[in-house]
Amino acid sequence: MPAQIGENGSSTEVGQSKNQYLAMVGDIQAELTRLQVQHRWIQMCLQDQIAFAPVDLTKDGVKVLDMGCADGTLLRDLYKQVPPSAQMVGADISTVFLPTSPQGNIRYVTQDVCDPPAAELRGRFDLTHVRNVLHSANRSGVQQAVANLADTLAPGGWLQVMELDIIPGQSEQPQALQDLVQMIGYMFEKQGMDRNYASKIPGSMKKAGLQNVTVEKVECGIGRVHGDEAAVRSSIEPFMHMIPLVARSAKMICPDLDPKIYANLEARYVREMTEQGGYFPANIYYAQKPMA
């Protein structure tokens, strides 16, 4: 699922990747809206819980990093759960989404998960949070990206990563949702990324020296599986923003993809989710940096 992917930096390779992402997105404001809508849907499914890792967010001066923060929506939600002394940093690989100035005790920096963290981010944070970002780490690979994230942690700090599961054949998914998952995974493979990339996260956490590695599976409901009509509508919306972008990209990147997969996909998706609903599984991984 295209999330905050792209690059920032001075190398030719990095700049080209950034431009490819922005060219694929086209409308920056529309992409930002998609990210915000997606965040609200996930938070609804998680009952507004952000930190699953057992980090003490009430600690005076707690330090939190959100990597791939886009416009900082998640940090502004988390701001309500931490003391005024908290130090919060949002990092993203592209400046196009970042706020141009600090917001209270939230400040923003540019950083790519594929690169070693800048000195100001190294060894500092009680919680480093990442959501739907590691699918874009094909330049470095998942293992190096996780190692980079682990380097941002203070002793005793926690790394938490959430990724949607794009492995095909999920039993709780109607056909339109299965087609979307298949299309996304096929695009990943065409761009050199393993669609099973998320399975590498626990091992990568251990190789990075983290301990207490934990995986929690969550089911993100879409459409009719929610009893409340407002929830039905709001849960259907995120992929309505995504499907046109993914279908357009698939036609360019995957010309050999069966057109039946993306034919009338948005209409089929809306109908099936409204009438039946389904689930998009996700995994939340977290692990702790040793105290010494």
C-alpha cells in the first residue's frame, strides 16, 4: 500500500526514488488525505491504541520518534496521552508532507528508514514507532532498515512496527479485497521487494540486538463487519483512495497482470464491503533494546 514512500537526500539514487514516488502519487494533497483517512481507519480498528509495546508513556520527559510520520497526524493523537514534558519527533523521507514548523513539543526532521539515523536521532528514544513504512525499504532491505531503527533507541527503549499483511489467500477477504492484495503484492515483486517482507521483521529485530521480541496479530475490519453505519462508511473509505492509485500504477509497472484483477475494482470493492465486509490482517511487532 503506497504509504509515505520516497526518498530524501543528496545522492542520485535517493533523489530518483523520491521523484518516482511523487510522480506516482501525482496529487500531493490527495495522497495526504489518503494517509490521514488510513490513519483514522487503523486507529478505529485498534480502539485508538497506539503503543502496544509496554513503554511508560507517562514518564516525565518521555521521548518518542514516529518514523514515516507524513504530516504528523499520529503524533498529534499521541500528544494527548503523554505529559507536557514529552519530547516528540516526527521523521519522514519527504518534506512535502512535513509541517514547516514545530507544533508544541512535536518537531519534525527528514530521515529515510533506509539510511543510518542522523546523530540527533541516535540512541535517544523510549519509543520508536513505525507504521506501514518497511514495505518501501527495498533500497536497504528490511534487516538494515530495522537495524537503523534500533539505533534510534535509548537503553531500555522499544521499537514498534506495524505492517498490513499482503500475503494472498486470506480467508476473511471477499474477492475484490483479495484482488487488491494480489495487485499490491505483484507490484512489490516487480519492484524487487518480497511481498512476504514483514515475516523478516522479528528475525531482523533479534539481529539488531533487540530482546523481548513480540508479535501481535490484529484484524482491521472493513465495511459490514462493523455494526455502526458510520464505522462501515469510514472503514470502506481508505481503500477507495488507494485503489485508483494502485490500479494506475499496476497498469504501468505490471503490464502482464491479468486485467480482470483490476477491472471495475473500486465498484466491486464498495459493493462487497457494503454488503459483506471483510478483514485486512496486520501484525504489530515490538522489541526492546537492552539496558546495557
